[in-house]
Amino acid sequence: QVQLVESGGGLVQAGGSLRLSCAASGSIFSSNTMGWYRQAPGKQRDLVATITRGGRINYADSVKGRFTISRDNAMNTVFLQMNSLKPEDTAVYYCNFANNYGSTYWGQGTQVTVSS
């Protein structure tokens, strides 16, 4: 089992910034991918960004150039720096951990609200 603890959500005006953090603990093996997904009311959960332990990164087109994902492997923590936030970024953001054995874990979610 892997436990994920998220922090950093909140309310911000359009154009502002927020930084999300997610710390993983438990049965963490060397090969894994951590990332962020988001779900707006009435919509499906969508990919925001992922990063492998080796540093390979994938972004959704909608956040490229505005969001930056990074991780601290020693602390098993992933970060999401969100700049130039837009009202359409408003959603619950979920941390995700996936190992190479096919297991996936989710955080409890953190609300990000961007006011216009």
C-alpha cells in the first residue's frame, strides 16, 4: 500500500500562482510515476502532468507553459507549480502514484479555485 498526502490548494485570483505538494509513503519501489490529475464539477478526471522517477515529464496541452511538475526522489514527494492560473483551472486536484506492477494510488484531493 502507498499513502499520499496532498497540500497546497486554495483560492487565488486569475493570473496568480499556487504550489501543490504530495508526499508518498509506504510500499514505494524504485520505479514509479507520480503525477497530478484534476476533476472539475460534472466532468471526468483528466491528466494534468506526470513525472517518472527518472525525470521524464508529460503535460496536458492545456497547462503547458504555465504549470511545472517536479519531484524529490529522496523525499518521495511530487510538486506542481501552477502559474498564470485561469478560472478554467478550477478543480479538485488529485495526486497519483503508479508503480511498474500495475498498482495505482490516489490522494484525497485538494481544491483549487481560481476567481475571475
